[in-house]
Amino acid sequence: MISSKTAAMICYGLAISPMLVGGLVYAISHSYMSYHAAATTYRWQELAPGVQILFRAMLNGAGSLMLLTALTLILLLIIPFRQNEKWSFWAIPVIGISAMLITIRAAILVSFNTAANPPWVGLLPVIGLFMIGLFLSYKKTDKK
């Protein structure tokens, strides 16, 4: 049977994975996604070059920040969390949930005000994984 701390690390790893992948996708993207096109009502090729540069800068910047957040969380898991630094038990979920709430808020704004359908509902389980990880971090295990 795995320890609750190991289970917490697994939950955190599962929560960080979409942040890492999504951040990387946006950080290296050369155009916007199909739901961005639905929101703007323009295909990427129809945008003026300056507008394309602006969108690319914003998407790449947001992706880079998400990538940085994911890498920071990984570092927190590898060093202070494994060394039982209690502050890291809170820091990891607070940082992760905050990043997800910012992302979800932006996606909901687009979803409710345009014809676009960004995949924000799929981010809700990530918040759940961070919350489960927090609970498991503090769970006492029986020692025989």
C-alpha cells in the first residue's frame, strides 16, 4: 500500500501534467486555436499581420507563464515537499489552484460572451486533484 504522501505526489503530478502540456502548446503556438477563431469570427489567415503578432505574443506569453508555473510546482514537489517542509504542503495547491482559476475565469469569459467553446470544464478535475493532494499531504498514516 502506498503512503498518503506518495498518493499526494501522484495527485499533484496528474494535476501538473495538463498545465505542463497546455503551457508548452501555447508557448510554442504560431496561431490561435479553433475556439479562438470561433470567438473572433475570423480564421487566423484573415487577421491583419499586426493582430496576428499581438495574439501570438499573448498566447505565447500565457503559455510560457503556465509552463513556468508547472515547472515551479515540479521543483516544489522534488525538494521541499519530499523533505516534509510543511509550507510546501500549502504552497503547491495554492499556486496550482490559483493558476487554474485564472485560466478557467478567462475561458468562461470567452465561452459566455462569444460563440466559442473553450475546454474549461476539463480543468475542473485539475483543481480537484490539487485539493485531494492537499488533504493527502496532511493525512496521518498508521505505523505498525
